Amino acid sequence: MLDHAVDERLNVSILPDHWRATVLRRLAYLEDRGLIAAGGPTEWAVPSDLRPRLLRAQLDQERAYRAARIVRDSVWRSEIGRLTPAALGLGERLVGGFVSVEGITPQRAGAHCAVIDGADGRLAHFEFRYAHSVMCLDRVPPGAVVEVSATARTTRRSDQRIAEIAAAHGGLWSVELHGRAAPSAHPRFIRMHQARLESMSLDGACRALGDGRFEIPTDYCERALRADLAKWGPADHQARVLDDRPLDEQIRAPGLTWLDRLMTNEERVRYAGPFGAHVAEALPEREKRLRMTGLGSGDPLVLSPADVRKLQAMELRSVMEPLEKTGRAVFLTKDGQQAAGQYVTRVHISGSPHAILEGQSAFHLVAWKPGMEAARGRWIEAVVREGRSEFRTVRNAMRQFGLG
């Protein structure tokens, strides 16, 4: 139907007879929903942005379905009436208790829906356009304290790479050309670029030539970004785990918690809704624990920088001591240092997640990175730079080191 529209007008009289009745029913349906308008007995006004608007409506419906399923399968099931779609403006943030996350589209790297018991009283469900925006939530338990923020949507790196390859080949892109330009790239990674171009060709950002070839204009990146802005809006949501322990566990935790960070200022933030009520109940219980260990002062309790450092040291000891009881050394990997071992699990240290790598003679604690979850149980090599880990998996390492 869209392919037969000319200058945003569709004349149904030119359509084949066997197809016209079906198209008219579809046009009537879209008119009832205010998406198109009749312009005469046989003519309809079809806006140029109808395709992205229909896609947006489809994703919104699928997101609402996923969010409802998440809540029904959680301890929040009795509160499903609070479930609300949410979108943050640029620079806005929302803290709350993590419920769960699910993919919206069949593509693993595509859009995801996450539900957060927000500190503003909403049981909010957010759309995350890219899977990497929620990778930090992998294996995070319900009730963990998370933050959702909104940043400006920018040009994708994949679009930049497509434009670079096309510029070097006379404005053409194909799987073969991409493979030649990046011989180490995995075929599945290249196919993701092809799927992106197939989508962008429907939005007019490029032109499909058939046989997996595309004509890429010189302003492709700008066109692709405009298409993304039209479909997804100006803000891109990002998730961050503030504490991977639920509030009840934070009360008893032997180390620095998100609740403790609320006590570093005399003026405490007030939260609303069930999450805020839970925080209000947990804070006095946590205060009692801290006072018993001689930390903090005043009423309400305020933690000094020295108190925070003591809590961080306590937390590190609580992680290291069980590992040391195995008879092996335990090392906290610092900037510039390397470590290798089998990725066993993730732990919480000083407000940040760390991965435990089990080597032949020692355990190594390295800054955790979301991509590591795909390598859980496998041997990896990691180097820490500026507090972040860069890692790679090593095949057959268990057999090589005589560990399996």
C-alpha cells in the first residue's frame, strides 16, 4: 500500500481488483485511528511517516505485553495496577527496585523492556533500544537498586562503519565488501549490519539493490540518525546497577551499601511509593547495625568519608576471606594489571561489581563488565585500565592448564 502511494496520496482505483477490498478495509481501520485521512471517493492521504508510526505502535503494544508478563511473574503481581509506561527526558534519572527485563523483538541485540519499582511511586516500564544498555542487569536479582537515565541519541557506530566501507567502494555496501574490509569480523556481526541496512532502506536512508547490496548516500549517517530520532525519540535510556543487593540484604551487609550512601549527607533524599516506604523502613535498621560497629554519628546518622573507607575495607575482607580459606592467594586487580582464570561469579565491592577469576594458584578480583556474563564458566584473560576491564575468552584453556 505504501509502495503505491505517490506524493503522500494513494488512489485505490489503480490497485488490482482482487486486492482493492482488502486495502480499503485496512484504510478504514487506519482512518478510525487517525493515522490517515480520506481525500475523496477513491483517494486517501497517506503521510510519509506512516511506516515508522505503525512500527512505533507495534513496539509499544509488545512492550506493554512484556511488562505485564514480567510483573505477573514477580512478587509485584498484586501491584500490576501501578504499571505505567515511562520515558525520561534528556538528563533525567529514576532510581528504584529492579523487577526484571525481557527482549521486545526477536533479535537478541534489539530492543528490551525493563520494569523498575520507581522511587517516584510508579511501577515503570522502560524501553531500551539496544541490548547493551541493559546488559548490566543480567543475573541481577529482583529488588536490586538500579538507576535509569536518559542520554542524547547519537549516530550508531555500525552506521559509521557502513558509511566508511561504502565511501571506500564507490558508495556501495555488501556482505562481501564488509568481510573484505574487516576479515576478522564474525559473519553474524556482519549480518547485523545487513539487517540494519534493510531497515534503513525502508526509511529512505539508503537504497537496496538486491542480492545483499546497498547504495549508501554520502549523508547516510545523518539520514539514519533522523530515522532513529523519528522512531525512538531524542533520548536513549541507559541502566546502571547502584547495588545488586535488595534492601533487606543491605541492612545486614558487611560493607558499603546504597543505603549507606544515603547517610553520607545530613539532608536525606525522600522517596515516594512502595519503594520509598521500603527505604524508610530499611534506613533505621541499617543505622542500628552501623552504630553497633561504631560507625557514623548524629541523629539521623551521618557517615563521614573515614566511615565510608572502613565500610569499603570491611566489604573487601568479607569477599576475600572465604576465598583465602581454600588455601589460595586472592588478588584485587588494579589499573594496569592483568589477570587470568575461569570466570566463577560476580561479587559486590565498594559499590561496584567485580568478577572472580579462579586461576591455578590464585583468585583474581577484576572490575566486572557486562559482556563477561556470556563467558561465565569459561577461561578469560583481563586487563584493567582506568577502572574498567578489557577481556577476551581463551578456548581450550581448561585442558591446556590441566584443569579439565
